[in-house]
Amino acid sequence: DEITRVFEAADHVAAVSPPVTHAPELTGLTERLRDLWQVRHDLGTFAHFRKPVGRWIDEDLKSPRSRAVFRRLIPTETPTLFLLMVLGYLGRGWLSRPIGGTARFRDALIQHYRALGGNALVNNTVEEVLVSDGRARGVRLTDGTMLEADVVVSTSSVPETVFRLLAGRYGTAKWGDRMEQWKMFRPIVLASYGVAHPFDDQPSTLIIDEIDPLTVGGPQQEYLYLRIYNEEASFAPPGHTVVQTMIETDYDWWATRGLSYHHAKDVVADRVATCIDRYLPGMKAAVKMIDLATPLTFWRNARAWRGAFEGWLPSANVFMHVPKTLPGLERFYLAGQWVEPAGGVPMATMSGRHLVEIIC
């Protein structure tokens, strides 16, 4: 009965159109009252599923197997409404990924921006936001290059932006409190294996419970979350596939490896492959390439604070709107998954759209 209620509620939640087209900062009282009126019949649903996922599982699910699956799908601190949003959007075909993966998506954005007359510098690191007279004037890159700008937008993690790029001069009190009270997504190791085996008899997603003891940079793992990209022809040659697992880990453990960091990566990659091989026999022997991303990889490539692969963990507080400006600093804005609830590419894209509207 509860599973039926979940899918009915997910459809209702998805029917409440996400605020993609209009920035909340520009939404007036009349529009907000109209939005509340449209969801008046679903208030009971929202009230029931407002509780955290962990509490919902304990109170409303009877099947031990269903409980185990839902505990593995989403952090248990997250409001169940967030789970409904994901299921509802999936059901309506709103969540997907482009053929060719992340690189194809990134390159399309860069090419379109350049076609519009923009200049995109990739593989560069900003070391400082340049400020004078209370106004952002540009940025300084690692190589010393100064880039002047009428407007500066940071999509880096907010702690990185506020405390490093701006040297703690703006917004530190508010963001310091948020960092103490809000939880971030826990850092992960993302282990990807290019395998000379299609595994075309397997589903694209597997949750493997009760695994042999497996420690990956700190916490001991109780399960494996596997993705098998056998439906994506561009990821591997014919007869091959990519097997990937995402495992929670500890940032400090990786940050203190020093000269043994690369050796630690090799050990972890071998240990994880051995664990997977028990459930996908022949996988380890068929591995042709390995890519292991640690929390330091996420920090180095995206300046994600303490390696959090998404921003703030959804909770009752984090679903509150976060301002895209900092007090006392003009012509400077925050955007991306660190100022939107739940993070992820869809929310980051929506954030950029909203910010363009605000600037205009």
C-alpha cells in the first residue's frame, strides 16, 4: 500500500512544475499565492512525506527488502519529498543523460557559448577574485593572468569562494553558520573499470548487499552500488563495457596519504575489483583500464569543498532558498549546485538560468 502511495505521490509532486523558468528572487507575492493554491489538494501528501527518508522507512515500510533498497537509494537524512521529486521527474522523462556522457554535454555548452561570441577558457584555475571599492572587477588565474570583468559569477563551492577566493571578506558570518549546521554530501571514491566483457545479461544498476568486509579510505562498506553501462555504445568498444561503483570514503584519509597517494589508489582499485568479481565472475580478469576518482580528484577538478561531489545534503533547512549575492559586494554572484537544494546538473543549470534573468 505504501509503495503505491509513493508512486501516486511522486506523480503529484512532478505535476507541480519545478521553478525553472522564473527566478525566486523575482517572484512576487501574487505568484507565490497562486502556486500555493495550485497545490492545495496535495497538502496531505506533502505533510506525510516531509519526514526524513530514514524515519519514513521505519514508520511506513514493512518489507525488510524494500527497507534495504530504499536505504541504499538516498541518504536517510534527506526529506522523502526529495525522493518523490526524483521518481516523479524520472517518470516524466525529465531526467536523463546525453549519449556520449559528460564530455559531450560539456563540449556542447562550450561550443554554443563560443558561437555566441563568448570566450571559454578551460583547464584553468582561479586563485583570487579581484575587488576594489566594494565591487568585483575580475579574477586572477594561477599563472598570474588578470581577467577584467563587468560581472563575476562563481560556481565553485561556496566555502571555497567565500573563504579562499574572497579571503573571507564578504558573507563569512552567514556562511560560517551554514557550514556548521548543514551537512554536505559525503565524499566518495568513484571507481570505473573498462572491461572486455559486455555483461549484457545484467541490469544497468545493481545494489549488492551483505558484501565481504571492504574498507575504502576510512569507513567500512556494507554494500556495493554498481552501474553497468552496457546500454551506452559510446563508452566502450563492441564486446566491452564500463563497470562503475560509487563508494563512500573519508576526505582526511586521502588528504593525508602524501607520497603514498597513488599507491593507495592502486590498492583500493584492486580491492574493489576483487569484491565486484565475486558477483560478476570474470570481471577482474577482463579489466583493460581503470579510472579511480578520490575526494581529492573532485577538489582538484571542481574545487568541491572537502571532495563533496554534490553540494549540501538535502534537509528541511537546506531546502530553504539561498541568496545568490554576498552582502557588501556588488557585481558578484553565486550560482550552481552549492546554492540550490540537492545539487546536481539539473539544479546547477536551472541556477544559471535564474541568474541570467536576475542580471538582466
